[in-house]
Amino acid sequence: MSQKLFGTDGVRGIANTEPITVGSALRLAQAAVRVLAKEESCPTVLVGRDTRASGEMLESAISAGLASLGVHVLLAGIIPTPAAAYLTARYGASFGIMISASHNPFQDNGIKLFGATGYKLADESERAIEAEYFHPGNRQLPIGRSIGRIRRIQEATEDYVTFAASTVPKDFSLSGVKIAVDMANGAAYQTTPMALTMLGAAVDMRFGAPDGFNINVDCGSTHPTTLSRLVRESGAAFGIAHDGDADRLLLCDELGFALDGDDLLAIAATDLLGRDQLNKNTVVSTIMSNFGLDHVVQRHGGKVVRTEVGDRFVMDALVQRQLNLGGEQSGHIIFRDFTTTGDGLVAALQIIAIMLRTGKPLSELRQILKKFPQVLCNVVVKEKKPFEQFDLLTVRLREAESRLDGKGRVLLRYSGTELKARLLLEGQDADELHQLAEAIVEQLVKNLGP
């Protein structure tokens, strides 16, 4: 087995295969305790999960591993990933664990860890946990009254919803506003409708009946056409969709036009700039964000700082630079004044607050961002070999870079969570981008396809 567990977002794989097995989950939980709570005599750990069937199995294994080392386990049940982050700090836990594979299909699952303050773990903490996991040594386990206890927190959902609702002004009201919500049959099927209803909205909920196997199936934030159709059919003022663990947000305006993370960052950044509330006049995005975002932020007196792909890299930049807004094109939006990670519900409420404050519908607000044409291709691969070892692929990439020199860009990388190569081309001529992409994808499939 590889001596590495953590990817860009926790430990992930197909449930019941390594490293997402009962035995590995139990050992990972024990390793985390020995690293993150080694100085504590009676630590507490919060555990949440999404709606995947395998989550029940992994929750049991992780809870057993924690209790076997004297940890008192707080089971929050089915909650969004950002709720796990918030509740870890809210309940004073030593650390938190979220069982989810986010936007991946139901057969996958994953294990994410949060520190006591609700932030994802630093690289050094993950490396220490990996070292402990692979070389645990012989250690005596607690016995008798020292064994940990496991209890369910009945109020976890309500506590998180109350927090999310508290992030908007006290006079915030959605009375008479109809909202279409696509919950991806995932972790937010209770929390987001509950929060919107609490704030007065008329909620038309779809894909809110999880059965353990239908999470993300033709629904959720990775299927914008579904939300667009729901908004048009229902006559809603706008639509909201999350992914399986609800750390992402997709919005759809009243005309059925979907807004991605770049649109939302542009709306939020310009609003905060206009109210002098964007820290250091700077927003954080990733290398995947459209260059149109840079242009609109600069036009309003701000600037964009870019990171590698992954919300943890965005958060690292926010913390290091003491900034308060960042996100990804995929819909991870971090309003750091309120949250320690991407939060689909809190982000939705912040954008809605801008709508109410300005009196403008989403169809008008989204006009602020003029995007450069982009082509994004996801190619399934059998393994992640270095791209540069394929000569003709390298030639095609250089040709594309040469053609786009000064008027666009080419990005090719592997997904951090899936066996996929992701190709992004951006420029001024959409037809040219498609031609260049076809030539590159042809070589990717030929050399790396399954």
C-alpha cells in the first residue's frame, strides 16, 4: 500500500476498497487521535456524514476507533461538510471528521478532518497522521471507565441552521419569495430548506429524498441544466443547488441562466468593494477562474490573487493574507467573515442579501462579469503519468500555447480526487479553442485513456 493517504481533500476512494474500508477507517481515526489529541486526557470528536449508504458503515468504524482510544464521540448524523466544520468548533471538539465524497458518485466515499477551530488540517498534520497510520507501534488501549462513549446530537441540524441564518442582517426577509432548490439527494436536504423557510421563503424542493444511492445522480450543482429547468418550470425567483456535501453552491437566475463560482465571486467582490468591506481590496480565486473576474475586480478598485486548484489552497491564501473572500469556479465560495471552509448555504444567503440590498434580480447582477470564452474538458485516465513523457501531447500543448500567446492560456492538470485529466483553454475565439482542445484531448485519450 502507498505510504500516502491524503489527497487534495481528505482521503477518498471507492467504499469498501482500500483505503475506504472498515479497518482502514478505524485505524485512521485512531491515528488522528494520537496526533491531534495526544495531549488531552478526555478528548471529544465530532463525526458527520452525507447520505451515501456506505456512510453508515464508515461512521460505525470511525466511532469505534475513536472510542477505543478513550474519545467521547459526538455523532451529528447527516449534515453538510461546512456544518461539521462549524459544529466542531461550536461544541469544543478536539477535531472533527466528515464522511463524504462530495460531488462523486454514491459508490465513492471519503474522510475529511477538521481541526478544533473548524479549519481543514495543515499539510504537516496530515503527514503526521499518515506516519502514525502506517507505523502505529504497540500501544496499550484504555480499559474500564476510560473507554470512550458514543452519543448522537439531536440538535446538530438546528444549531447549524440557526448559525447560517445569523450571517444575514436582522431585517433580512424572504417573505413571498419562491425559491427552487436542488439538494442533490445529499447532506443539505434538511438544512438548506429549513434555513430558507425560517427566513420566510416559499421553498420548492427537488431531489431531497436520499435513499443512499441517488446522491448526485443527474442533480445537484454539477448538473446546472437540471436546476435551470426546475427554475423555469416552477416560476421561481431563482434557484439554489448544492453538491452531495453542500460545500458548493450553484445559483440560477429567474430566466434559467446558471451562475458558477466566478459569477458569484464577481458579485460578492464588487459588493464588498463598494461597501469598503473587502479586506485589502483583494479576492482569492484559483488558476481555473475566468480572467474576466480579474478585469471586473480591477475595474472596481480591487485585485485577484490566484492559487492552485482546491478550496484548501484558497483558504490557506485567505488566512495567510488575512483576506475575507475567496472561492473556486466550481462553486466553493468562502465568506471568511463567517466560515472556515466553503459553505453552500452561507454563500447562498450572502448573495441573496446582495439581491435584497440592491433590489436587483440575479439576471441583472450577473451582467457585471464578462467572461472570456473557455473550453473545459475532463478526460478519464487509467493512471496519472507525467504529461511530458508523451511527445505528441507535448507538441499539441505547445502549439496551443503558441496560438494563444498574449490572448489566452492553456492549463492541463490531473484531478486531485478522481482519475481524470482536466484541460482548460481560455481565449478570445471560441472556435479556435475547440479546435485546439480536440487535438489535445485526442492525445490524452490515446496515451492515457482506459
